Amino acid sequence: MSGPLLDIRNIETYYGPVMAIRGVSLTVEEGEIVAVLGANGAGKTTLLKTASGALDCRKGQVIFEGNEIQCREPDWVARQGIAHVPEGREVFPLLTVTENLMMGAYCRTDREDIQKDLETVYGYFPALKELGSSLAAFLSGGQQQMLAIGRGFMSRPKLLLLDEPSLGLSPMLVSEIFETISRLNREQNISILLVEQNAHIALQVSSRGYVMEVGGMVMDDDSDKLLESEDIKEFYLGKKDEGARGLRRWKKKKTWR
Amino acid sequence: MTENTGHSSFLVDDCDTIPKLFLKKTAERGDKTAMREKDFGIWQSYTWADYRARAFEIAHGLLSLGLKPGDVVSIQSEDCKEWVFADIGIMLCGGIVNGVYPTYQPNQVAYTLMDSNCRFLFVEDEEQLDKYLDVEEELPNIEKVIVFDWRGLRGLKHDKVMPIERLYTLGQEYGRDNEGQVESIVQNGRPEDLALLIYTSGTTGMPKGSMIPQKYLVFQTTINVDFEQTESDQILTYLPLCHVAERVFSICLPLKSGCVINFAESPETVARDFQELSPTLVFAVPRVWEKFYSRVSTSMSEATWFGRTCYNLGLRAASARARKLLDGKTPGVVDELKYRLANALVFRNIKQLLGLDRAHYLATGAAPISTSLLEWYLILGLSITEVYGQTEVGVVTTTRPKPLRQGTVGEPIPGVDLKISEEGEILIRHPYQFDGYLNQPEKTRETIIDGWVHTGDVGEIDENGQLKITDRMKDIIITAGGKNVTPSLFENELKFSPYVSDAVVIGDQKKYLTCLVMIDKENVEHHAQMHSIPFTDYRSLCARPEVVELIGSELNKVNKKFSSVEQIKKFRLIDILLTAEDEELTPTMKLKRSYVSNKYNDLIEDMYRGPSR
């Protein structure tokens, strides 16, 4: 295949009359981790939901492996090889860990492979193995996040959409989860589109990054270049020049260069 | 109201300086509204009495800090009421005002403060204060820095820095003990006294500080020849007050006529402020007029079939009237009726949308404007007055309403002598012009020769006695083929395209002409979105072949209007989104030709590689 794995072109998505994203384009190449950064309400989650079919866009195309998949049912999109790990985990609280993982494999029929993949998940997240029969509701936040990622993996996707995996986790757990994410990408050859507020870690694991603001893209570049950008440093990494007084409160204008 | 616009005298209402006029007018107007400013989103009014009281407090405050007549005081702020209070306050106690652009970088701030030997500095807020603090060591002559907005500075301990409230208090105390001092300073003021320093954006070398005497400002209150202004008029103040044009329109004219000035909330909200306020007097630079037009043409491309048809029909129906007006004839009854109809059905809504529905005096200046644009406004029923001037001489020519002569900058206002030199340069002489450049006697001698100010503009006087500007003298391009080309002509036609925000034509000593184009972000983004052209940021938008093609087709449209030597053979897009802080742009957002040609030399060289198409 020649084109990118996922090619989002000029999508516009509305919540009722409110335009949440206005013309966003983005690509994910095979085998790549791409990060999308942005503040609250920038439209990052909407972007993922539109990609996975949970929301319909009014304009634009979502092209996956050369086929248009926008505005299709989410279950159909999932069967094409896109797994969406939603923000805030969203595990099934009253199912056990194993049952939750098996929900990820709902569309699959190859029992043996499913068993193998289940073992793979336990390999990546040993904690989940010990908790196999406990209800998901009783898991800690970090364990739930592992479960949600594991569940996404169980559908054997080509592309994994991760919505803020670091949300509400301790710094220690965050680095653990991101370690696993990049292993999944390397070892299982899963391409990943990652939405994050934690710009620092997201830019470390990804090869390219996009920055969204109020529903549009304002910047895109290789991750190491983004890490060097003045605006990213000031607005996403919290490093700023404190000025002569050492107490700068005003914000400089964003130029996104 | 009596006014004296005669050649021999520069008295306005018997006053020969701005402070005298201020004392007289504020006493007369008292509790009438002088200005409005938004506070937490609500317009608050300030009366002429408030204006006077604040200006006095600042004058007294500065006197108590030891200001001597002739000292330079700088104001470094976006437009706001305190800017105006401080401006008049400084003049009341005999100081000289130096406006510093709030978009300046610290090193530029340091240069003007040093060159002007400034003693006191007013800054807007924390952000502007930090620029001073960055270069504090280089500026030992600054004695006090007064901050308009103290938010975020509560814990600051600095001997030289204080909030404006403190200055007000000092002023009140000083005023109680020294009653009548300011009045006597004002009464002793002479029209020849320096009022301002205006630094002009140096496209070559460092900025030069023009020395502006009081009589210059008094004279400038009379530039609106043929237009009556009253106390019920409203002005929106949104261009930098450091620039001579906004100062004349927002400080000088209201002093004489009593019209109300309204401060735009911020440079980003100007469009909304226009809509909300619908000012009756509008001064704008061509870029703003272009922006209004492109907003309308973009929303038309999005409109329903019905809406678009109505708009096009309206334009067609009303254009006959505009043509007649342009030809100096009186439009017939039928033309007038057609216009009225189109106005009632279509144009009125457009004007309301732009906030121009109440405007009865519209003026453009500070840069050349395309005639196609003026014609579009005229079709809508908005006749725009063109004024011409520069910092050194103020506004010196203006078009008159009857007969309308668009495409020219009109004729000299009473009191101004104008002639064209043998080289074609426009020369201006009047008794109220500037006194030369501060600390630059040789530059002054080059500019004022035998009393005539050499403007650096090339122009001609047409058969009707109207002045036509060709271009800046140093901008005229002589191609390798020896052909003289005036770049601004092409640039202005190109800027009429809603997709082009600014352009610089290049080709001096070259085989053919080329052009650097800055696209209009909003409209090109909109176009890309409508035509499913994927892009992410500004750079990627400029790199899209479809966008390059779009600009190319706009360029070709303009090319058709020019002869083959004057046509643009190649162009490149500037793929960095420039802001007012960038050195490529003047504070009024024009591209600086020489700066841009140096900075983008690689792009330019690239256009002269390989064959021309």
C-alpha cells in the first residue's frame, strides 16, 4: 500500500449546531506513533471519535488503508482494524478483567489466536493476570487503563486510537504505560494515534506531533522539533523565560513557528 | 463653531496650542461624554470633566516628580483612555510626548528611549514593563516608570516603578498646593514649542524621531475640510496612537469638534468593535478596508444561491450610479432609484454587518489603496475620502466630496503649498510642518530644503488639480531592460483579491518582475476547507499546490491589466504567519519592502533561477 495508513482530510464535526472541529487534516503512516496535543476543548477527543465512527462528520474524509470510512457505524470501523481506547478508561465495571478483555475480541472467531493474544496482554500487563477474575470496577485507575489498552489490543487492530492514557495516573504509572505503548508499537507493529495533554511524554514516544487549538490544527512537525519549539516549550511544557522580574504572569502571543 | 483655516493664522477657536484648546474646550463641555472604554465587556463613559481632571492629575504628578518643560515623556501602550490622559497631561506641564509602539521589542524600545533622552515612561502593563526591565541598565536617564495596569505586579519592589494611581494621588496633593501653576505654564506655551516626537518605522537604518511642534497639531484639527463634525459623532480608536494618523483623528479632531472616541477592546477584536459601535467617523488604513471587503466576498461565496444572486444583482444595479459619480456627473433618477432599492434589500445588511451603516465620513490614508476597492465601496453607497500625508507634514491633501475624484489623493488643504520637483518628487511646504529630526541634522537638511519638505513620494498633479501618488521614490523599480515600474500599482490591485493580504513586487535590475505574496490566512483556509484541500498549519497551507495555483490565478487576473513588462512572471508565498511584533511588518501591518527583500533573499534568488515562464 502506498498512501498513509490513516488519512484524515478536512473533517468538520458538529455537536448539534456547535462546530467542534473545523477542517482538520492529519495522517498516520504505517508503524508510526503520532501525538495530538491540545488544551481542553481543542477538539482532540472529537477527532478520535470521528475517526472511530462514534461521531459522524459533516464534511471531509477519513481514509483508512485507502478506503473511506467516515460516518460508518463504529462496530464496522472496529472490524476494519481500528481500536479506540476512550478517555477515562470506560471499562465494563461489572465484568471481570478477563471478560473485559474478551469483549475486545468480540468480533473475532479464531479461538486459538484469541487465547494467544490474551497471554500476550498478560505478558505486557502482568498485573492484569493476577486480577483475572475480579470485577473491573474494583481495579485501580492504572489497572483500568491497562485493561482498556489490553481490551483495545484484543481486537488485533492495525491502528490504536488512545485518548489520554495518562489521565489521572501517577507519574510513575504514566511512564510505565507509555513504555508499554511504545513496546506495543514496536513489537506488535501497531500504529498509534495518541491524544495527550502530557506533552512531554507524548512527544518522547511519538515520531510526529500535531497541535490543536479551538478546533483547528495550528502546528505539525517531527516530535523532536516540536520539543524545541518556543511556543510548545512555553504553552505545553511549562518552561518559560521568567523575565527580569522572575515573576512573569502575562502570556506571550502564540505564533506556532 | 468658528474656525479659522486661513493661510496666515493657525488659531483654532482663538487657541494656538493644544493645551490651550484643551483647557477651553473641557471647560465648555463639562459633563458631556468625551470617551468610552470597555471594562469587563461593558462600555463605560468618561466625560470631558473626567478627562480634564485626570490630565491635570498627571500634569501635577509629573511636576511633583520634577518634570521641567521640554523634558521627554514616553508612552508605551495599546490605545486606552490612560494613553490619552497621559498624552494631554504631559503637554499641560510642558513635556514632550513620545509614543512608543507596544509591539516593539526591548531593543527597539531601548533605542527610542535613549535617542529621545526620555526622563519618564508610561507603560501599559506587566508585559510592557518587562520590556523596560529587560533593558533597564542601558537607560539610566529614566527616572520613573508609571504603569497603567498594576495587575500581576502587586509584590513588585522597584524604586523607579509605580502604579498610575500613585501618580494620581501625588498629582492631587501637588495640585492643592500649587493651584494655577499648570494654567500659567499653558498660557506661556507658544505654538513653536515641541509637542511630540514621532519615530517613523525605519525601513532603512534606525527609526528617526520627527520633532512636532504645537502648531502642527493645532493645524491638523482642521483637516476634515468640507465635513462637519459634531458632538454626536463617534470614532473608534484602534490604530496605534503613536502613529500620526490615529493621533490626528482620535485626539486632535475630537478636541475641536467634541466627538466621542471609543477605544477598541484589543487589536484582535476590532471587527467586533466596529459592528457593535457602528462609528459615524471612520479612519482606516487600506488593509482594514481590504479586510472588510474580503469578509463580505467570503461570506458571499458561502451564501445561498438566492443571497448570492441578490448581491450580484444589487452590485450591477447600483454600479451605474457609482460610475456617474466617478465621472463627475449627477446620477439620474433611475440610477438613484436602483441604488436605493439595492441598498434597502442588500447593501444595508452588509453595512450593518461591517458596522459601517452609520458612517458618514470615511477616510483612508497611510498607504496606497486600490481604486477597484474604492469603487466597490462607492457602489455600496460609501464614499471614501482619501487623505495623504506623512509624519513630517501631517495630513496635507484630501479628496473632496464634490466632485468625487477617486484614484487621486485630492487637493491640498488650505494653508498647504505643494509642488512637484523636476525629478517628480512631491514637495510640501506649510508653516506648521515638523522641525526636523531629533539628533539628525544631516537627515533634516536632506529632507527640508529651502523650507520645502521632500516627501520621498513620486507623484503628479492631474488636469483637475488633483494629486496622484505614483509610489515611494526609492521603491520604483528599474528593470534590467531599463523600464521604470511602480510596484505599488500592481501590489494594490493584487491586494484587492480576498486571498492576498499583502504583496511585494521585486525586480530592480532584474530581467523580469517577481512577487512575494502574503496570503490572507482566514480566506485561504476557508477556500481550502470548501475545496477539501487538506492542510494542517499555515506553512503546510502555503505549500499546497492548490493554494499556490489559487494565488497564481489571482495574479494572472491582475497581470491582464498590465503591459507585458509590468507583469509578474513568478511568485512565492511567504510561509510564516507574520504578526505586528515581527520586523517584517510596520506597526500598521504593511510589509517592509527592503526588509522583506533582504530576509527572503533565497526565495527571491530562486525565482530568478531557471527560465521565466
